[in-house]
Amino acid sequence: MPSRDAESYDGIRPISVKRETLGSFIAKVIYFFRRNVRFVLAWRLDLVMTLLGVGTTTVMWGLLATMVGGGAQSYLNRYGYGGNYFSFLIIGLIANDYLWIPMQRLYSYLQSHWGTGWLDFMLITPSNPLSVLLGPQAYSFVLVSVQATIQVLVGYFVFQLRFDPNANLFALVIIIPMSMIAAIGWGLMSASTFTLINAKGGSNPVLWFLTTFTPLLSGVYYTPEILPNWVEPLGLILPHTYVIKGLRKALLSGASLADLTPEITGLAALSLIILPLGYMIFRWSIDKGRRDGTIMPW
């Protein structure tokens, strides 16, 4: 019979890490996912209310699309997005939800655990700080996937959500992973402000910029082509711009990979810049926090 010391408080065996490796990172992802599932099962009502809220919100978006869809149809046809505004809108909303997981929650995870002793403990282990930030997000991706399924089902059966019969599903395999790379880069830059500029109050300039300008510039709710010429280039530094446009063209117009070259190329270039930059700034912020103690409240 295993001793109490051999197990964690929730019955999941803790991870012994002597040196951070790919295997230990995967083990942490699994550990955090199992832990979060146990929390959810302990408070099932919260999960039920969350999913009911997703269905209700989808109905609201569907009614809005019914009201304004006629006026939007000419723009959608002009820019190659098909003529169904609800289908256009739901793709933007789902893509936005996925991208916001790494872009916003890396910082919020630091902020919510500051002062609990969790950061102090993790910094004296061999674990890479990056792995203990990304690991807990595995459950978030699963939850968003369940929410996206509900949105698609409600849209299909209630609001005539339809994709092109020749929809390029293979494009999703290329675009979505690339989008996560760029989003993680932005998320690391946001998390780095926690110690670099002592942004511990729940907001920071990077997150403010993303929250303020992503809906405006990336075309979540409307085609970015209608933006003024002087403002449209600002959207090129956001992964949403490439991801949402590429997914819409692939799913609503059946665009081939060749047709999606501008979006794939732009997303690849952005990822190659943003991820190394974000990682470098994040490591700098952790080193600074360790030196001057600003990452700990004591």
C-alpha cells in the first residue's frame, strides 16, 4: 500500500523532475489536465451552466446574424467568404476563443497564483517556468473544443450554419498549429510584464493592446477588407487576422492551399518573429524576478 507521501492530495501521483525534458513536460500536461478534470467533476453545476451559456450565446449571435445578414451578404460575396453571415461569424468567434487561451491565460495564471506560494515552489524545482504555465492550459483547449462543438451544432440545426461542400479541411491541420505558435509568443510577452514592469493588478499594456485592437483589426465580426487603408496594416501583427481569414476561405469557399498562400506565409513569418521574441522576453522577466524578488510577494 503506497504511503501518503507517495501521492498528491487528490490521488494523482506527483511528477518527479530532475531535469526538464519533453517527457517531463508531457507528464505535467497530463497531470494538470487530470487535476482540472477532477475539479470540474467536483463542481458539475459550474460546467453545466458554462455550456448552457455557450448555447444561449450562440442563439443570440444567430439572431443577430439573421437581422444583419442581408446587408452583409454583398460584402461576403465580394471578398470570397460565401453569403452566409452566421457561418462567417461563428468561424471568427471560435478561432478567437482558441487563440485567446495562450494569449491571455498565461498572464492570468501567473496573476491568480501570485501570493499563494505556487510560484515560489515552482521556481525552486528543475521545471522550466514555461512548462508550468502551458501545462494547465490543456484543459482549456478541451473545454473550448466542447464549446465549439455546441456552437456548430446549434448553428447547424437552428440557424442554417453551412460550410462549402468542397471545404478544405486539411487547411485546418496547417493553420491552427501555426496560429498557436504565434499566439503563445504574444502570451509570453503579456506574461513577462508581470515582473518586468510589475503589472500584477490583472492588466498590462500587451494584454490591453490585444483586447482593444483584436476585435477591431482582425475581422472577428466583419471582413477586415472594409477597414481604412491606413489602419488595415496594423492587423498584420495579430495572428487572428491570418487565421480567421484563412479558415473562412477554406471552409466557406473551399480555397486550396495555393489560394491560402498569403495567409499561411504571413502566419509563418509572424510566428518566426513573435515566438522567439516572446520567449526571450519571458526568460528575461523570470530572471529579473528571481534576482530582485518581484516575482514573489514575500
